[in-house]
Amino acid sequence: MLNERGEVTECTSANIFVVRGEKVLTPPLNSGCLEGVTRGILMEIAPEAGVSVVEQALRPEDLHSADEVFISSTNRNLISAGEVAGTKIPAPGPVCERLNELFDAYVADYVSRRLASAAR
């Protein structure tokens, strides 16, 4: 989805990320994108994987020239995009895979802490 300035904001119900090298770019909240829970957690934990997440206005051409494109969603975690409007993109990419493993570990830790807390 694009905002009134023609900038990429999000998918219908997911946040979008573009990978360039080891840097991950995502639209800033003032673009009109969702303030996604998964997006927020990812921005917090990505440095643990040596990945910098930067909020930056994105144009459609940024997706076409990306090393990787992935989306995040509360009910789907991270999903690599293999194609954007006919442009093939390597998927799953190594940065998305690394971040997905880190996110899975974060969720598992969160759930076990909540279960331990509830058992008290």
C-alpha cells in the first residue's frame, strides 16, 4: 500500500521491510503504516543478530532493487517475499531467516516466562 506521497507504507495487514546488505529498512510510523507489535519487537531485538533496522521512507522502486523483502505480522511472524509486482527477489533471504530465528526464540522465551509466572 502507498500513502498520498507515493511512499510504501505497509501490506494490507502486515508491516514491510527491505534489506540492503546488513541494513533493514522499514517505513516510519508517520508514513501511515501500522504500529505493529511484531514490527516493534523486531526493531528492538534485531541488533542482537547484528542487524540494524532503520525507519526510512520507501518508494516502490526500493522494493524492486532490494536484496530481500519481507513482511511481519502478529499471526504470521516474518515471511520473505519472493516477488514484488513481477520482480523476482531471492527468498527466503539470510537476513530474514536470521531475524525469524531470533523472533521465534523471543516468542518461546516470552511464552515460557508467562507460563512460569502463571504457575506461581
